[in-house]
Amino acid sequence: MLRRMISRILLVAACATALQAQQTKVIPQGMDFVEGPEVSTVPFSATTSGIQLLIEASQITQSVGVLNGIRFRPTQSTQSSAGFTKNYQILAYTVPTTAAAFEASATPYDPNSIIAGATPTLVFNGPVTFPATGPLLLAPAPFSIYFQFSTPYIYDGTQGNLLLMLESTDLQTTPGTYRIDAVQFRETVITGIAQPIDLAGCTVNSSTLTSSISAASIADGGSISVNLNSAPANAFPAAIVTLGLTRADIDLGAIGLPGCFMRSGSLDFSQFAVATGGLYAATTWPIPNDPFLRGLSLVTQSLGLAASGNFADSAVSNAHALRIGQNQLPPTITAMYGFHTVTTSVNAWFHGTVGQITPVVQLEGVFP
């Protein structure tokens, strides 16, 4: 009964998310507030550079839509990057090439083999300003790298898949390595994504509650398992472990917990965890074995209940954003990208060969 109830609630939430996302599309699906576990240093770290980003129609629209722009976001990183401005152009195509065929092709490769004779539309040509970046206290970063198209691209998903070809157009050097958010779904690994939102939670009376979660089992038919630790060990004899379907940043100071923030916008599921000898058993939610749940995103965070019984002595843990993965090998490839490398000895296009790899992007437009 519980499994069926959770399945229905998650399915309704996934449908509601799909219906609301008419003006923007985050690719891959479900990465809106979930940071990718990978880092891409292309194409914004080199003087001469470019990428081909292929996104299948199933991820955008399978009717006729309008694409007005694309955004990238800096990644969570311990390093800092200087801001800069540089000129780029973007050509848009509708191509017959699939993401799986792109991934299966030889590398290095001829970029014209992916274009496959499609007609280009120049949608952007000009300068782009990249913000300076540094370590994030809250992840993910906003989609702050913006290419606003001068010419809207009419995309008909019944005619093929979307290919965006982005290339630098000047010889101005970049100030260093500029890292953007990315994902890679490997052909040999079944896994979801579990990435931090809030790294620290809050400290109350020198006591903290810390949660950890493994991404390995977060896939359809798997489970979400949260492990808690408190310091000192007996600080919170019980905790409420929450799982929400939306992201928020709610200041709990108004209800007596100054400096504490709840990162879940809705507490759709919760369980009590009781510490025995200072140790908590793992709190687990089963994930129904339903392919429709793939790509659904959630937030988990916990509230430690103090031994004093006073709510003001409670503390919230760090928080994680989760994305339900695909319990299938090899995974379905729905997006892919290749990159142009130019050095004194190399001038060629390459792509990954072990599964889907792509930057996390936000498409702007109208997507029926």
C-alpha cells in the first residue's frame, strides 16, 4: 500500500512539473536544482574552442516550439575563476542524428557527420560576459551564462533532433580554466544523483546534525537511504528525516531557529529516526519500479530534536538534492556533446565514448 501511494504521489508531481515547464527546459531533465556530478572545462577555457550539443526531441518538444536562448551555469568548485567577455556564435540545426549514434561514432570525428546535411540558422553572434566564480555555499549556481538569440529558432520536433553548434569567433585568450556544470551517465553504472545543496545546515548550542546519502541506489526500483550523525553523539536523540518534491530556502528564524534554513519547499514525506547509543539506523524510502519516475528531482534534509525537549535547541542538517536515475544498462542516451580542441599539435573534434555526457543547460523559449 505504501509503495503504491508513493508511486501515485510521485507520478502526479512529475506530471505537474512537466505541465509548468513551458518557458524553460533544463537538460538533462530533473537538473533544475540538482547540480551535476561532473565538471566541464570546455568550451569556455580556451582561446579557440567549440561544442556540438545534440538534444533529442523527446527532451524538448515533439511538436513545434520556439527557442530564444540557452544558459549554462558555473559548477560547484573549490577553485575560483576570473570573469571575462568573449565573442561566440551559435548555429542551430534540426538533424536526423540521434544521441546514441553520436556517442557510438568514432572519435576524433567530423562535425559534419553529426550535422548530416541539415541547414544552419545563425541564432547568436556576439559577446558574452562570464561572471567570476568561486566556491558556493549553496548549490547549484544560477544559470548565469546567457546566450540570448538574436533570431528565434523555430524547432519542429517531428522533423529531427536539436543540434546547437557553439564556437568562439575571436582570438582573445581566456583568463584561466572556466568550469561549467555537467553530467555523465555511464553505460556500465546504474546510479542516480545525490548532490549537496546546503553544505553545513546550522549549529545550535555547539551541536550539529549531519546527513549523508549514496547515489548508487537512487534509481527506479531502488531506494533513497539517508544516514545521520550528530555531534556530540547524544545531542539529538531523535530526528525527523524529510523528503520533498520542491526546492526552497525558508528562514526558520521566525519560528525560533535563527541561522537555520529549510531547503525543501514541501515536506511530502517524513520519517522519525531514533538514535540508540548515539547511532541512527538508516532512513529508507523505496522507489517504485516505474520508468516514468526517471529524472524526477527531490530534496532531503533532517531536523534534529534536542534532548532538552525545547524546539529552540533543535538544528537542521545539511541538505541534498536528488535525481532518480535509470535502472537499465545501457542507459537511454538522450543528449550528447562533442568538443573542439585546438593546440599547437591538435586541431580536432572529440566526444566521450562511455555514455551520455553533456553540460547542464537551460533552454529558453516556448515548448508545447
